[in-house]
Amino acid sequence: MLTPADYRRNFVVDTLDYAFFSLGMAFGSVFTLLPLFARNLGATNLQIGLIPAITYLGWSLPALWGGRYSNRLERKLPFILKATLGERLPYLGFSFLAFALAGTYPDFALYLLLIFLGISSFTMGFLSPIWTEMIGKVINPARRGSYFAVGNGLGALMGMGGSRLAEKIIATHAFPQNFGFCFLLASGAMAISYFFLALTREEKGVVGKEQKGYFRSLWSLVKRDTNFAHFLLARIFLAMGIMGGSFYTVHTLQNFSIPDNYIARYNAFFLVFQALSNFIWGPLGDRKGHKSVLIIGSLSVIFSNLIAFLAQSPAMFLLAFALFGVNYSAINVGGVAILLDFAPVEKRGDYLGLGTFIAGFPAFFAPLVGGKVADGWGYPSVFLIALILNVVGFLCLLGVKEPKTFEDFS
């Protein structure tokens, strides 16, 4: 049985694990640095497009099997400490590619880059429900929202610093060594993260029964728990609605005459509002329920889409990016924590696996759909469609009953 001292210790060490892992991801960002590295290796647009596609697919699809496997584990930590090497070591592999292969064998380095990325992303997706279920055990239930908020907020702040340092390294060192140094820093941050993760104290938990027809049982779960089904429906629409924000930067570059520093300003607004809002979501979710966090996040992205659709100047997009950052943090905090509130202890793996898959898989193809719409009717049409999808998701979310009971709040 975990003591109050164990819970306090776990809050600290797992928050630091979360934060340093986020820092590592900033030094090896799959949305900025890896595509830029691939472009310098001579990648085509299709190959560059494979980077976010592989990432989103890896983060979502394996979660279904991860949730099933989690049910077999009395203690999650020993398995996580072994398997997480699959999501961390590829970043050391990226560094090897930059230092040893990029200059002489760029095509081979590019193929290995995609393979390493696949290994890391699919491992991360598989471990996501197992790690989340462990967090549900080792963090005081009354402080789960605060844990996700502090970890995500501290990680965002550290990630901002990491991103600025990576920019300087890229600018002041020659290719490909500049990327090699960034990926080495990513590996170092993840090694520190691993150290704090290993300090977690976890007790044995309930082992679920092995189920035949596992995926049919997930469908039965959805039919039986109608409140959770309504929540999943809302998450599908909100995940599809994320397509709007994916094209804010491209739209402003193509339609407004803006200097380069304006793009950096957009990114700064997004990161600052993401980081600061995290520290609101934790206490709010712990006291009022995590549905309230998602409601505010949904309203934020709706107004973000509306501003982007109506914007007549690049300055208006500063507010659009700020509100998009607020939504991003709300999803990262409330969207994960609420899954633990929905799930009974003996079924947590099933709920977490299905919830993670539903929340992530639409993001795999939403930007592809948005790109086709943009090619045919322009970016404002993408923002309008995203606005409609998010409004539908918001209305679905209003119909979801808060899974926390009155007794759960402290």
C-alpha cells in the first residue's frame, strides 16, 4: 500500500520524468527538426510528409494492443523501464546518422531515419496506456490533474528553452553536425528522464482476465458504457478539428507579407499560452472535474478557428495561435486525466487503449484531408470546416456526464 510519503515522492520524480522527456522531444522535434533534417538529406515532399504520418499512426494504433497488454501486468514499471528504451534509443540513433552517415550516405541515412522514427513512435503508442495506467496508480487520485498540468507545463517551459537552444545550434554549426548535437542533447534529456522514472514507487495492482475476442469486447464496452461512448464521439470530432491549426502558418506565409520573426512570434504565443494555461487546468480538473477543462479547451479552439477564418491581418493570428495553445494544453491535461476517471480499476487498460486510439488516430489523416481542401478551395475553407467539426465536438462534449462523483473531489 502506497503511503502519503510515497505519493509525494512519485509526484516529484514522475513530474521530472515528464518534463525532461518533453525537453528531449523538443531537441528532436518530429514537427520541426526531423523534417528539416530530412530535407537536408534530400528528402522529397512525400518522404517529409511520412514523418508526421508515421508519428501519428505510431502514437495511436498500437495503443489498442498496449491497453490489452497492460491488463496482464501486476506492476507496470518493470515492463515500462525495459520497453521505453525502444522510444528513447532511436534518438541516439538519429545522432549516429547525423555524425556518421548523413554526409556520405544521405539516402541510406534518410531510410534509417524513418525506420528509427517508426520504432520510437510505435513503442510510444504501445506504452501510452500502460504508462497512463501506472500514473493512475502511483499519483494520488486527488492530484492527478495537478500532476499532468505541472508535468506538461514544466515540460513546455523547458521545451521552449530547448527549442531556442536547438535554433542556435542549427544556425552556428555546419550540417550535419548541428543536427547530431541536437539529437545528442535529446538523448541526454531522455536519459535524465529515465533516471527519474526508475525512482517511481509502485504497488501491485489488479490483473485483468485474458479475454478472447478482445476487439469485440472493446465494442461491447462502448455499447455498455454509453457515457464513455458519447465522450469518444466528441473526441473524434475534436481530433478531426485539429486540422485547422495545422495550416495557420502556411496560410499567413502565403497570404500576408510578413518578416521571418513573425513566425517565431506565432510559435512563442502558442508555447507561452500552452505552458501558462497548464497550471490552471490541474487545480480546475481536480476540483471541478476534467470535463470542465475540455469544455474550455474546446471553446478556445472554436474561437481560434473563427479568428483565423475572419482574419484580415497577420496580427490577428497571434490571438489564434494563443487560443490554439490553450486548447492544446487542455487536451494534454484533461484529455488524459479524464480517461482514468472513466475507467474502473479492472478495466483501465481497455479504456486507456481505446481512448488513446480514438483521440490520436483521426490526427493521422485529418491534415491530409485539410491539405486536399486547401488545394481546392483555399485555407479559409479548412478553417471553416475545422470550426464546424469543433462546434459539433463541443456540443457532444456538453452531453457527457462528468465521470468523477462528488466524493472524488477534495
